[in-house]
Amino acid sequence: MHPQAQFCHNLDCPARGQVGKGNIVVHSKKEKRYRCKVCGRTFTARKGTALFGLKKSDERVVTVLTLLAYGCPVAAVVAAYGLDVRTVRAWQQKAGTHCQGVHEHFLGQSPLELGQVQADEIKVKTQSGWLWMAMALMVSTRLWLGGVVSPHRNQALIDALAAQIRGVALCRPLLLAVDGFASYVKAFQKAFRTPLRLGTPGRPRLVPWPGIHIVQVVKKATGPVSLGRRIVQGSQDVIDLLLQTSQGGGVINTAYIERLNATFRQRLSVLTRRTRHLARQPDTVQASMFLVGCVYNFCTYHKSLRLPLYIGERKRKWVQRTPAIAVGWTDHRWSVMELLHFKVPPPSWSPPVRRGRPSRTTLRLVQQWCT
């Protein structure tokens, strides 16, 4: 047990989320419980992980979730391990919620210089109808930026995806490559704006970001197959430069997000064409999407991201990298066990807002835990 690597999960504790401050001690080695010396609360080693509250062993749960993250249908897992289908669904839902928290935690650490982002949607068949899953990919690092699930392929779906991209983007030259769906242009032009505050009353004017370039790849389905590329916003010279820096040259395309779609179809059984393993609820599709996406980002080596390490003049060794390593989130490939055991720290404690001068106790807590 390592109390120095733990933090307090009590939201009312001034020391919540603080690691290595000496406030966590071992409460029971037999039950694997820790105790916070500030608030006096105890918690288990599983608290804050995807395995908290489960009665099965860590190895069994991680094995089942690994199979689900690599495309194994729920029915096959139930038959192989003798589990109840509701238990497997609950594990999948809990793991997906945990992975969503991990994904949002790393995306919220610092904005990224995206370079080129490609976006697309996948049509998902469920037992009660159809769903649409819109996703985005950072081309240079192959990083899955997130996705949105909706029953309709409309402006609201694309607006939500554009807001996710806007939330992690630095104000740098950015190439946005999409298909011919017209809602993308309106959503990107609406999302990449900043309010210009001049100190005057009223709503501030929204100023578009400089350096936003939007291109579309239009596929003609009827008649002879044809592919058209058009620049909706931006200049050809800057687009060529962004293509060179993000994908090593080439032409305008959406091949990278299409390849990611193929990975999701391979690893998510509900996305397999003509499948019998249909989802029932949109929450199940969203949880599965985040589970597969986080395993893709943190636990899967990407061949196109490997770097050569030269040993002498003629010998070289390839250094494998995951998208999370390429973007600088981690320095090694995570195992699925490590992903499900990662604990997202809560936001730092702030004193309650009250009228009057704060007490000495409050000032002491602020000085000790908020600095």
C-alpha cells in the first residue's frame, strides 16, 4: 500500500485531490483502506476507479472489459465466463463512465496545437432505431479527441462536436477536414469565435479566430463514383503547409478519420455491419465509445507514430508510441488495468462563500491546502 500516492475523495475535505501532502495514512492493510487525517474519512484502494464497488477480482473484471474493448460481443463473454448479462452490461457502463472522466481530465489539462482535425459520423443501429456517433481525430498524433452520440444527424450533433474541438484547441492555424455535410461549416464558424470585450454595455461582438481553414471532401454516391475536394474557408498555401506538417504532404482527405471509424467498427460489436449484437440504450453506445476510445489512445501502439532510434550507422530500433505518448500525456503505454485504476482527482477545495470576514480557521485552511 502506498498512501503517498493517494488523495482524499471527500468533497467537503479541504485536502481533497491533494497528493503527497502527508494527510493520507493506512487505516487497514487487511481491508486495503486509507484514512485522511484532515477530515477523518476512510476509503478503500478501489475508490475513484472503475472497479469500485465490484465483488469480482480485479483480474476477472479487467479481462472481461479488455475483451469488450477489442470487439468481443457481450453474449460471448457471458458464455465464456458464466456471468449474468446484466453484470457484464453494468461493468461496461461503469468502465465507460470512468474512461469518459479520464479522457476529459487529460483534455482539460492544457490546450493542444491541433494542426489538422478530421471529423465524421457513424450510423449505429440499435434495437429501437438508429443513432449517430460523431467523432473527431487529431491527425498528427492520431489522437481521438472525443465523440457525441445523438438519435439525429442534425445541427445540434455537429455543434456539440465542434464545441469539443474548440475546447481543446489553441488559437493557432488549424485545418478542419470533413465530408460534404453542410452543418459542419456552420458549426465550425460558430464555435471558433471569441468575444471582444471593449468595456461597453451590451453583448460583446464575437470575433472569428484567424487561421481557421475548412475543407470538404464530397463523395458522389449516385452514378460513377467521384470524389471532389473544395476549400470552404482559408487559402491554398496555408492549407498545403498544414497538410505537410500534420500528415507529411498529400492532398485534402478524410482518410485518417475513416481509418479510425474502421477501428471502432472492429472493436465495438454494436458497430459491426449486419450484427446481431445491437445496443438497447444510447448510454450503452456512449459508454462503449469512451471505453474503446481510451483504450485506443492509451493502450494501443500506432505503427505510423513509431520513431527510429539509430544504434550505430546501420542499425536502428523502432520506438513504439501510442497517441497519448505522441501528444505528451504519458511516457509509456498503459495497460487496461492501469487505465481502469487511474483516479481522476476532484477539483481543489475552495472555502464556502459567506458574508463578512473569513475566520482564522478558514484562512489557515486556505493557506495550507489552496496554495
